[in-house]
Amino acid sequence: MALKLSKWDSVEHLQTQQDIALYFDACLEEAGDDVAFITKALGNIARVHGMTELANDIGLGRESLYKALSAEGNPSFATILKVTRALGLQLHVSVAA
């Protein structure tokens, strides 16, 4: 009997703003210094909201946004701030343990 596997897509499980906030917080904590991991997580959240609409909201082209928020992307901090604000998220700072 063959085992049937399907590809995991986080986007399918991000249904509420609370889900999204918890997911992004967990990704930030897990990533450590892995900027690509954080960028990809933000890209997943952006897909939930719709890349075209988000790109329009922040004044970027859709393809540019896809590239910036891919695992290989290297978005500026200004882009990260624009995206998080447009997605209804806030970044918070706390003392490291």
C-alpha cells in the first residue's frame, strides 16, 4: 500500500488575523538569523490577503512583491514595514531571554 502525501501549505491554515499573528510571531521566534525564513513567512501571509491587492496598497508591482517576499528575496526594511502595516500586523520588541 503506497503512502499518499500532499505538500504542506501554511496559507491553507491561516484563516483569521489571530492565526496570522500567531504564525508570524512563531516564525520570527523560530527563524533566529534566517532572514529568508522570515521573508518567506511574510510572503505566505501576503498570499492569504492577495498579492495584487497588497502590491497596490503599498505601491509596488505584483511581480516585484512576489520576488521580494520569496525565499530568495531580499526586501528592504522599508518594504517589510509597508507590508506588515498593510497586512494589519505590528512588530513588537521585547528583551531577549
